[in-house]
Amino acid sequence: MKFNIKAFTISSVIVCTLPAFILFTWCAINNFAIEAVVLFETIHPSGAFSLTNTISSSFTAKIPGIIFNTLYVAVDTFIFTFLFALLYNLLSGNNKKAR
Amino acid sequence: MRRKLKNVRPIRIGLRLQISLIMIFSIALISFILSVAIFKKSEQTVIKEITHFSGAILKGIKRETKLYLYYDREVRNFKKSGESRPYLNDCKTNRDEAIQKVMQFFPDIISRDTMLDVAFLINIIETDNTSESKRNRFLYFDRNHARVDDAKNSYDEELIQLLDFFLETIETGVNFKQITTQNKKIDQDDSVVVGLPVFSGDFTEELYNKYKDFYKSLTRSLPANRETSSLQEQHSYFEQEFIKRLVYNYTDFDYKINAANDKDYNRLFVYFSAVRYTGRLTNNQREIAQKEFTEQLKSLKSDLSFQNYSETCDQFRKKYNLRLKPNIHNWTGLYRFLERNSISVSSPVPIQELALQAYKSDLNGIIGIRLLSKEFFVNLNRNRNEVTNLALAIFLRFIIIALLFPGFIIRKINKLADGAYEIGRGNFDYKFKMRGSDEVGRLSDIFNIMGKNLKKAREEMIEKNRMSTELKTAHEIQSVLLPSVLPDINKLQFSSYYASQSEAGGDYYDVIPLAPEKLALVIADVSGHGVGSGLVMTITRTLIHSFSSETVKPSTLMEKLNEHLYLNTASNFFVSMFYAVYDTKSHSLNFSSAGHNPALIVRKNSVKELPAGGVALGAVGRESFERFSSGKNTILEKNDLLVLYTDGIVEAMNNNNEEYGEERFYNVLKKNHDKDAETVKDAVIKDLKSFTSGHEQSDDITMLLMRIT
């Protein structure tokens, strides 16, 4: 089986980013799964845009954090799934048709 | 890996690598610049915080310090001042109270904020107005023993040196210096030192604070249109104030006198003659002295300074034997006089230098505070780490994206290259199937159109080549049908010219021997030109050769030809023809014309047209043709030149759309009436080509000449 790299990457980005966005938004509203978000932010430095380190507790103040963290998820998913599909096709033989 | 193509260079540093490198370098540069900017901004924030914090403390201490310094000086100068002993005791009490307040102030600060580690030092430059002398005295506040001590007892030599340095730069406001301890054996933490100048007069302090704001405006490069005039006014104000302070503090400096007109120079003479010096001058002497004095000052122009003015005064004093008035200080008096008379004074020295000198003259000292930098910079370090991590996290992701991203573009370009190579190999049916409305999609459409057009062009080229080959063959066949060599008959000269407009022409000429003393001369022009006309010409030629004989009259031949051509050729083809039978013995010429140009006889500088007329062959049926057809006869003379031609000669056009015409043609014939046939032909063709001058030939050109010698 060969991967269609573009389709695989886009679908993976959608599948991962959407739940992450919901999770970050939920966390911003009522600190749901705050430990998971803290863990996420320890390896994804966001500086002043930190979702868990925001001084103000208002939701509006946390919107940049939600966007920043969601962008992290989108970019990372894109990179990893693209590389994965590329490597998989490369190792499994001719990848011209799959593209 | 791209496959290798013949005669196509291999890719070494491809677009993918170039774009990736550009993206990586760009993001690295942006990350670096942003990080440095954020670091610097954080540093500035911390420095501002420290300065603000220290400034607040120092200002609190300053009032008591000034009191302490004042009473301490009074105590030390007690013997000189001659004041009473109770006053001395009061001074001592006040001094001790001031130091007690300072002592109380420090524990308050330390207890209020435990992170503060304070050392306090005062650097006093004592000014004695009477003796105009200055001396430096360093005092150190020993907070452990709650007393002010001489700085030589201080353990902090570095602090004293720094405060000394601050004295040189007081014009920039509160000073800040970060110190990294070099001697690690002492195990001393890094620290920062903040210094604040202390002035003896309130006015100087106010001026100093104003000047600080002005200095910030200068260095902040504010928009010119809004602030420039204001800044210039402020600059002028501060310059005047600083000069005033320097003059009244008896500081010798480079002061310029800006005398604007004769009135100002006269006033300067008044100061010399009436205010500064005493002595009697007669009216006459005074008049002469005033003239000389002002002229000498004027000659100095912009170099007129306090120094020059004093030298001039001294020179004139000696000359006129005047005496200096007592109790008038040299430059202070002059400045007062100039101020009263609204003559401005300036200085070429930069405003910063003026400010420094002005402040120093009124400066009591510098209060310095040394703080542990660790507490202030711990947040800064934390911020630095966060910024570094953030920049690295973004930068690493960008590197990967920069490496992957160009692949999307390059793949499309490679597809285009492959397709273009296929088309180049001749596969014009290759179709580019690029999607999207970007530049590559547009380029693929253009390639598709190009392939389609190339295919069409190739097909047209093949067809054209085929036609060309066929026409060439027709031309070769036709050229055989025309006489390659004209007959060599005694006392007759022949010459001919034939130039078809295309490969296959419609003109025809021939000289056919019929009997030993008779020969037929024929010239014909088939309507139109090209392959069709060439074929009709071939038929006509065959028929002429079949029917012509010494017994057949030209008119009869014409009728026969007409009948055959009328029946056997298409209705749009017809042939104009002149046919003649010449008897070489009797010189008689029997001829008939079928709608052709009249034959010409050139005789002794005149051109005679033979009767023409008739209807073109193949145009009408027998009965109609016979009505117009007729045979005619004429006798040629010796040296006559018979000229047969087609309309291609007289209807030849030049670039101005003018026809060559019969007149020009006849003139050339007349001009060459005595020449041989070949020469006449050459003359006509030369004149014709000269007339058309390269204009495209529009019809076949044929000419047959016969001269009787």
C-alpha cells in the first residue's frame, strides 16, 4: 500500500488539530485537563502566549495562548505526518504513483 | 533523483536547495534580530527599574546629606568664619541630627526590601568662593558603625572609582553601571552601582532636571516638524543659562560676543571708556579712539570674544594712559553690561561640555548606591531562557518546513520540464495536466497551446514542402516545352526572355520552322498563372504544334485552337495569342491575333503597332470567335525589328503602384532601334528592373524579338 502524501498529511493535520483546539479552548474556560496542557507547554515554549501561565483569568486573555498552542499542534502534525508518509513510501518502493 | 537527459545540464544546486537555504537564513536572521531586540528591551526594563528604585532612595537621602555636608563644612571652616561658639555647637548638633536621620533611613530601606544591599558614598568637591579653589574629598557612609568616614577607610575602592567616573558624565542624568566581579576568590556577587549628583543650589538642581529632559529629547531624535523649533529654543535657553552660571562662578571659558551692528560696537566702546576704565579723554581723542576701537573690534568679526575684547581694551588703555577701575571683576562686569544692553553671548563649546562645566561649578558631590544585581537580573535571565527556547522551537520547525515546502513547487516544475522535453522530441500530442490557477498552471496551458500550434505548423510545413516539390516538377516540365535554343536562320536574329511569376507559368512563346523559307512565330498568355495556367499552356502548345503547317493560315489555326480549347478547358481559362507566319524570302508576315497585345515593328527610330484585336482563345464558341477572327498581312523591311510580348511587361508595377506602360517600353525600343536583338532585349529588361526596383513580380513576363539583317 502506498500513501497519498498530500491527502494523508492534510487529513492528519485536521484530525489532530481540531481536538487539540477544543482541548485548549476547554482548558481556557474551566482549566479542564490543565495538567496535560502544562505538560504540553513544557516542550512547546510559548513565552508570553502561555495558556497556563496567564495572569488574567479572563477567556479573552487566553485566546492568543489557544491560537499559539493550536498552531504548534498543526505544524508538528504536518511535519511528522509528511515525513512519515514520505519515508514510508520511500522504503516501500516506487512512490511516484502514490504522489 | 531526476533522470539524465541528453544535451540537458544536470541539476547541481537546485531550486529546492536555493529556496530552502533562503528561507532558513531569513528565519534565522529574523529570529536572531527579534531575540536580541527582546533581550535588549528586557535589559533596558531592568536597568530602568533599578535606576528608578535607586533614584527614589537616593533622593530620600539627599536632603539629609546636603544638610550634613553644609554643617560639616561650617564646622570645619569655623576658625576661618569667625563665628561665635554657640553657632559652632548648633552646627555640630544639626550635623549629628542629619547623620542620625541618614542612619535611620538605611535600616528602613533594608528592612523594607531585604534584597537591597547598600553601600553609600559621597564624593564632595568643596568650593571655596573666596579663594576660588576646589578640592576633592571622598566620604564614605559606614552603615555598620552608623557614621560618615573618610573614603580611604572604605573597603569598596571600586565604588569610589566608579563615582569618580560618574562625575565626568553627570549631564546624562542618573548613572548606571553593572559590575562583574573579576576576583572570584572573594566570592562577591555581581552588583550594579547607581549615582545621583548633589548640587549646592536649588536653582542648579532645577536646571539640571530640566536639562535631563531636554537631553533625552535630543537623543531620542523626535520628528523635526513638531519639535525642532522647540528644541532650538531650549538649546538657546540652556546655553545662555550655562554661560551665565559659568561667568558668575568666575570660570574662564571661551565666550563669544555677538555684536550685530554699529550701535553694539559703540556700546562696547562705552564700556571700555566709561565703565571699565577711568581717565580724561578730550572730545577729539575720544572721537579718534572710538573710531579706532570699533574698527579693530569689527575686524575680528565672528572671532570677537571676551578674551579678544580684554586684549583690545588693554591695548587702548596703554595708548591713552587710562586706569582700571577698582572692584570691577573683569568678565563678570562685562557680562552684566552685555546682558543689560541686549548683546547676546554664546560659546563655540558643545552644549554638553558647557552643561558639565556649569554643573561642576555648583556640584557638591555624588551619592552612589551599590545593589546586588542577582535579585534584579534573575527575572531577566528567566526571560532570556524563555525567549531562547521559543525562538529555537519556532526556528527548528521552520527549518523542516523550509526543506519540505519547495518540493511542492519543484515537482510541478519538473513535470513541466519533462513535458517540454517530450514536445522537443516531436511528441506534439503530449498534454500537460496541471491543476490549480497558479503560475505553473498557467504555464502548462501555454505549453499545451504551444504544442498544438507546433503540430499545426509542422503539418503546414509538410504540405508546403509537398506543394513546392510538385511545383518544382511542373516548372521543370514546362521549361522543356519552351524552346531552349531559337533557330539559327540566315539574315535573321532571334532573342527571347521568359520569367514566370511562380514555379509554373502561363506564358508561352515559340519559333516553329514550317518550311525551308517559312517559320511560325507565336506568343501566348494563358489567363492567370500557376499550375492551372501551366497546364493550359501545355495543351495550347501541343495543339499549335499539331495544327501548324505552311498551308494553314494563321486565322484558321486560331479557329481550330479556339474550338479545342473552348471544349476541353475550364471556362475560367482562356488564352490570348499572337500567331504569325513569316516568309523569309518575300519578307511577308501573315498574322492573326486572339485578344493579345499588338506586335510591334521597330523601324528607324519609330515603333509601329500591328493590328491587334480578336477574342481570346477558349473564351467563346466557334461562331462568335469567327466573327472577330481575321488574318492580316504585312511586309517587313531590312533592319526591321519584330517585337512580340505579353502584358507582364507593360503592366509591371513599381513600389508606388505605377505601371511600366507602353510609353516607357516603346521609348527603350526606339532608343535601341539600331542594336541587335539580344542587346535590345537586355536594354528592355534592364530598364524594366530599374523601374520596378525590387517590387514583387505580379505576372509572367515574356518577350520574343526577331531582327531582319
